[in-house]
Amino acid sequence: MPNVSQIALSAATTFVFYRFVFRDRKLDHIPTVGYSTPFLSFFSAVRFFFSGREIVEEGYRRYPGQVWKLPMLEEWLVVVNGRDRVEDIRKATQDQLSGARSNPVFYQWDYTVGRDVTENPYHISIVRGPMTRNLVNQFEDIRDEMLWAVNDMISCQTGEWVSVPIFQGLVEVISRITTRAFLGVDLCRNAEFRRVCTQSTIELVKGRLLHLFPNALKPLMAKLLTNVDGVLDKIEKHLAPIIEERLEQERLHGPNWAGRPNDLITWILEGAKASHEEPTARNVAKRVILFTFTSTYTSAVTISQALCELAERPKYIQPLREEVDSVLANEGWTKASVGQLYKLDSFFRETQRYDGLGLVVMSRRVMKDFTFSDGTCVPAGTHLCVNARGNHRDDAHYPSANTFDGFRFAREGGVDQHLMVTPTLDYNAFGNGRPTCPGRFFAVAELKMILAHILSTYDVKLSEGPHPKMRWFEFKVIPNHSLRMMFRKRT
């Protein structure tokens, strides 16, 4: 008798074959990189897994300023090139092009986290609202945890070089900082809770596999292929007593009871109440893993890329260190002083331009037929995105675009400087328009603080041997998990 795995594999194979043979032809008017015929496009979709960068670069060369498409296993990915098309997307309304529906569809959250989260995404308003507003108030806690976390990651004596697995170490650092900032010191000190939160990102990404199955099988396959429910069970266990205590205090003393924490749990409970969602530990846990999903991994990738660029280009270390020392000597450690690290900001912005987190960005779901200003029409249901790799490596936007220039954006005193958090039509790292990454202000402050501390405290270099920074899978960057860096505490 065949087991469940064999049945699932047979169903997935049959479904994928059926999907390619009878692939939707509504996008035939849009040019394709790779095969466009229903059956042969399967081979181009497989190639995209391992050669995404070459395909995206080819699309930028062949169709400058235009709209084109490439096949993925589950659907066509429509890609736009150039500033004019970015402007079209920026000006579109949410009922035309939805950024909020992009990740839920791509990672199939309806079947892993639950439709209640995808249809009622009030967590996005939390990031734009109280999370961003409270950054100044949280700064001391963030800095305190950063000092402890970095010291634990780089455990060395003055003059002694130590080797650190940089990506894994930075995931732990970012996890500790964000947990301290948003959930408090008790949960931050709970290693099991942080581990489960980090694991939740891996489980959510596994939802991509559900595209291989018809909708009728997705609820079952979500339980077989991912462990999102198991992760939620463990997070719920930690949150339940905290939430029960807070709800009891509210029943006894009203919504503004004395000593009420101003943290993520409170904001989620308020958001649930405002949107008529039951304030249970399970529902809070669902929102918590989405915050983890959008914060820990991307920040760890960004700062590991910046550290690699510094180690490969040590000429930048002394100018950046001098800026950090000067600003901190005059201003001390504050959010405002971190904001004055303009050379460091330029270095991060250039790292995002040069390396990046993805080949394509500004992912949108077309909610109803949308027509670009050049007359190209994309039908409802289309997965649409911007060619960041092409825009960021275009000499017309950035002279010598294939050369890393850490101070490319730096201006004296920051006057008229495009900062890392500032989107433009040719700089798309954080997106553009209304769905621009709402957590970028916290993320940038966090990243600059960590790197400023490392620069002022440690010498840094790459370990011996080959050290590729990253590779690409589909359009996502995959950092080198085995990469090690050397640190030595400065005198």
C-alpha cells in the first residue's frame, strides 16, 4: 500500500503537469524570457530555481522600460523594468495592486497560519503606528540588549582573534534585540521562546510547497509539510499566562490600567479588539510569528552583507570608525545620534543596492485588471513585481553601477542625502508607494547601531579560504551559512 508521502508526491506531480499543459493564456501578449509554450515553460520554471539572477538580468537587457514575464512552477511572474513602470505601481491604489496580499498568497498563509490573519492584517498598522512611534522610547532597551548580544556573539579578549559563524550569530543578535524591544526582557531571556520564533520563519517559508497541490489538498498538506501548528502551540504556551494576566487587569481596572506595558502584546490585543478578533493567546501568537518573519532574517542578511563588504574593502573601516567616534563623542548613544551617521547610512544603502535581498521587489497581487501607462494590461490574479537587480545595476541610474562605492550616497552633514530608508524610483530595496516596508525605520536604526558598535569595539577580517557571500534561489538571496569572520577587540 502506498503511504501518504507517495500519494502526495503523485498528486503533486500530476497537478503540476496538468497546470503546465493547461496553463492560463491570459498573459500571452506579454513577452517571455524562457519558453512560453505550456509544456516547455516547465523547463524554464525549473531553470529559474537555480539561474534566477541570469534570467532577471536578461529580462532587463531585452525589454528596457517594459513589462515581461517568466514562468514559475505555480504561475507566471510578471516583471517590470525601469522608473516609469515603478511610478505606475507607486501610484496604483490598494484595490488595484495589493502589497498586503503578496506574502500571504506566495507563502500560502491561508493554509498555514489561517485565513483570519490574511483577511484582517491589522499587524501592518501596528508596525506603521505604535511600533515606529515608540522607537525613541525603546532605544535604551535596544542598545542594552545589543551590547549583551554582540558581546556573546564575539567572545574574545583584547588582541585575540576569534572566528565567528557570522550569519547564525547575527540571527541570534537580531532575535534578541527585536524580542527585547517588542516583547520585553523576560521573553527575551527565554532561549526556548526565541528559538521557536526563529524556527517559525523556516516553517512559514515551507508554505511555498503548497503551490504544488490543488486547493482541496492544501489543508492536509499544510499539516504534513510544515510545522506551523507546532510552533504556534509552543509560542502560545509562553504567551498565555501573560495575556491572561493583562486581560484580568483590564477587567479590574479598565483599558488604561496603571503599569500597562507599552509593547507588542498590548498593541496586538488593542488591534484585535478594534477589528473584532478574539484576544486569545493563539491569535496573538499568529501575529507574533509574522513580526518575526519580516524582521529577523532580512536584518541578519543585510548586516552580514555589510560586514562582508567591509572585510573585503578595509579602506572604508577607518572613515566609518572616525564618523562613529566623532558623533558619539558629541552626542552619545541616542536614536538622533545614530541618525547622524551619514557615511554609515550610505554604506548600508550601497550594500542593499549592490547585493540586495532579492532580485525582484515590490511584490503585488493584481486585484483587478491593471493597465500600465505604456498600455500594457495585466489581468486580475497576476503576481507582479519590480526588477530591482536591473534597476540597481543600471549605469543610467548609478555611474559605474557594477562597482561598489560605499560613500556613493554620502553628503556632507547629510544635506540632500538619500538615506537608506528613503525609497526612490531607481532604489527599490524597501519598495515604494503605500506598501513601502513599514518596519524600515526600526530596522535601519537597529542595523546602524549594531555596525557602529562593532566598528568602535572590534577589528574585523574574513577568515582564510574561499568565502562566497551568497547565492540565489528563485529570486531570493540565500546567505552563506558556513561563512566565518574574524574579530579582535580593539585596545
